[in-house]
Amino acid sequence: EEYLKQRANEGSTAAVAADPAPAPAPAAAAAAPSTTATAGGDMDAASAIIAMETSQSKTVSEIAAAIPDLASKPDQSYEKSDGFTIMGNAVTLQASDAPGPANVAWVSDLIVENALSSLTIFNGPLSDVPHLISRCFINEGKISFFLDVRPRAYGAYDLRDADGNYPGPDTLGRKAFEYSGARKDYDSKFGTEELISLLDESVAKLEGVTTNPGLGDEGLGELEKITRGPLAVDISMPLTSGNVDTIIDLREKVAAMWLGWATDDSHTHKPGAPVNSQYVYDTKYKQNCYGALLDTYVDFFGQADGE
């Protein structure tokens, strides 16, 4: 989302590369997201995104009320009046952060009319509170829904096989114990039965669900593998009012859980080495998250608008 402002300032939809690279073969332009309901759905995209936008705004307001030092970043935000569009759809982006005690590095409240509702929260290095990615893309009567409560330490999740097994000491040596410890720490604090049950029960209520490739599956991009959390929900389904209501309810409840963790001092790192180690890990991790997100947006909106 940070990249959107750079694009507007440059007046170009071209990506900015750090180093010259061979130009890729031109990608076929994606069709503009459809705003009407199609067979199997009873809701149009415009109405669905409006409902999600209302819910997302409420969630961000609740976060701001609970974290007083959360402040808007006008230079990284867009209003509809700024005239920035993606495939003809107006973009609004409300960016904020809390560099003080709350240590929230980035909150992105992003809406693309008729197409996308996305809430992204990255935390700073003073705590081990998970990052939160909550995103819905709508096109041609279908919802693509992604929700991820992302661990703050490397747990070798990218090495998990389709059966949920991880490589042991015979493959990774002593590192296997380090990674196993990181997984156990996440599971005990955040990836609890409460969260797992909420995710499972909510997904079970959805109609016509198709599960997209996940950890351990072929077809998942490399950057997705190394950034995705173990409980990520990545599914597609028909655009129906029932599905939209269930998704909104789930997104609100998971965001409320994140807020509870973010305001709990027990998740604060002790000063010194833990903070430094978290900062080093976060720096590379966020770069990889950006690359994974860029791939996703290209898939949604085509090469030019996705970048």
C-alpha cells in the first residue's frame, strides 16, 4: 500500500526497480472488476465493498480509540478527491502509525471501490504481537478472501509439508529446536484454540468455498511461503450476502483479538537483544511481504495497475 503514494507522485503506473533487470514478457491486461452480481450470487460488488468499508472503518476507529498515540500519516494517505484510481475504481487509503509505546509500525486502511477491502497492520520491534493481514477482493461474482495472523519469529513454516509436518534435527540440525520453540511460543500466545476455533467455525459457515494453495502445497509463490503464517485463511467463494456477512464478522473478531494483544503489556520485549533481533528479522520480513503483496495485486489488477 505504501507503493500507491509513490506511483501517484510520479504520475506513472510503472514499477520502480532498485536494479536494472530484463523486462518480463508483457502480461495480459486484467479485466476491470465486475460490479454486478452473477449466477450463484445475490449481491453486487459495489454493495459488498461498501459494507466491508463500513466495518473496516469501525475497526480502525476502535483501534485508534484504544491506542491514543496512533496518528494519521497524511503524506501516505489518499482521499477520493485525490483522483487516484485502479482500473477506473477510486482508491482511498488511510495510513497511520504509533511510533510511541504502542509501537505500531503501519496501519493501512485501503479501499478500492467495487473491488478491494484491505486492512494491514505491521507492528514495531518492541513486541512480539503478530502482524495482521485482512483482505477481500471481489470480481465477477466471486470473493477472494485472505486472513493471516502472522508470527513475528521464523518457525520454518515455509518448510511445512502438506500433512503439516516440519523437518527435524536430522535435516536442520540444532536449528530445528530453535524453530520448534518459535512455533510453540506463537501457538501458546496467539495461535490458540480460541483463534483456531473461530477460524474453523467461520469458514464452515461460508457457502461454495474453494481453498487456494497453502503452506505445503504446490503453486504457492516463494515469497508467500516465507511470509505466510500457519493459520492463514486463503479461500474463494461466490459473492453472496451470507458470505459477506460471515466474512465481515470474522474480520472484526480477529481484529479485536489483535487489539487485545497489542494493548497487553505482557507481549512487550525486554530491552536489549530481543528488540534488536526483532528489528533485524522484521526488516527483511517486511521487504518479502511487499514482494508477495505486489504479486497478489498484479494477479488481481493486471501488470500495469497491479504494480
